[in-house]
Amino acid sequence: MIRVFIGYDYKEAVAFNVLCHSILDHASEPVSITPVMLSQMKGLYTRPHHELQSTEFSFSRFLVPYLCGYEGQAIFMDCDMLVRGDIAELWGGFDEQYGVQVVKHDHEPQGDRKFLGQPQTCYEKKNWSSVMLFNNARCSALTPEYVNSATGLQLHQFKWLGSDDLIGEIPHEWNLLVDYDEHDDNAKLVHYTEGGPYFSDYVHCDYANDWFIAKEKMLHSDKPV
């Protein structure tokens, strides 16, 4: 069973549901999808909202290994994405020598705001944690106590691994940053990191048509798209 955890934010509920449908629509193997949803983590996730976090799951994503009992592997992804390839391919790229595998972006966003006026921060390893293939047994440092108390940079820069040598890579096509990276017709996962086409300010962003087609397929499965 392919275990996928998706960050859930009420501001992007439609994005979450379209992403789920896009995963299932392309998957060749059974998939289990779990929302990382704060309303389901009362007593487990206790840290207060930080003024610089732009989504509800900015830090709670790092509880995925704990939720898996620190066993096996798991995929985490942000909800502002669209999957265009078979998730089994990403799952099959797991390498047990690493604690986590990511796309190692060199991302320096412009401006200090993104969708809905949310803060846009710039730091080393920006967006690396937006898609993570976890080796849960090697992530035992991510206890609820640590996730609730560590700084944002300690979490998103993978300080809990102890060494950058434990950060492996996944192909860039599994986390293409829309309107930052060059357009790629073969991208397996596109990431609307600045803002998705479900927001009025971004309806003309790259890959917007792909998202609207996926939405229509989800809502009207009896009609040709």
C-alpha cells in the first residue's frame, strides 16, 4: 500500500480534493491518502500559529513518521499540487540509505507575499520539504515533542537528521515549481507554490488548464473532458 499524506488547509480545500483525485486517477497500485489536518491532531500538535507560516500544515507535516509508527516509508506533499504521473513511480524510488528524499530546489522567490497575502519567506532548502519521501525508521527524532518545539528552520532544513548526507534526491519532475521552473510537458507533479488556479489572481498561471481539467474529471466523471 502506497501511503500518501497531504497537508490540509481550509483555505485550499478544493486544491486538496483535486490533488487526491489526480493521484488516484494515475495510480497503478493501491494508495492510502491521509490529510494532515490540525482538527484531527488536538493534543498531538500543540504549537501556536506562527506569523510567518503560510499554511496550517507548515510544521505538522513533520509528524508523518510518528503517525506511521516510525515504520516503513511514506510520502508527504503540500496540497497546492497536481499529480500528472503514476505515484507508484515515486514510491518505487525509495532508497533506504536516506532518512528523507526530496527535490533539491535552488529556489529564491521574489517578493514577500504570495496567495491571499500570505507571507513569502526565503531560506536555504526552500521548498525541499514540500514533497518528501520519508524513511520513517530514520526519522525517529521527529517526536511530537520535537515537532512542537523546534524552530521552523530546524524542521525545514532537516537539522533533525544530523547530517545532510541523509537527504537523498528524487527526480525534479516530481516537484516542478510552477512559474519558477521551466515548463516541462513531462512533469509528474506540478507545484503551484505561488498560488494555484483556484485563486482568482492565479487563474492564468502555467499548468492552470491541467488543474481545471482534473477538477472537471473529478466533478463530472460521466462527461467527456
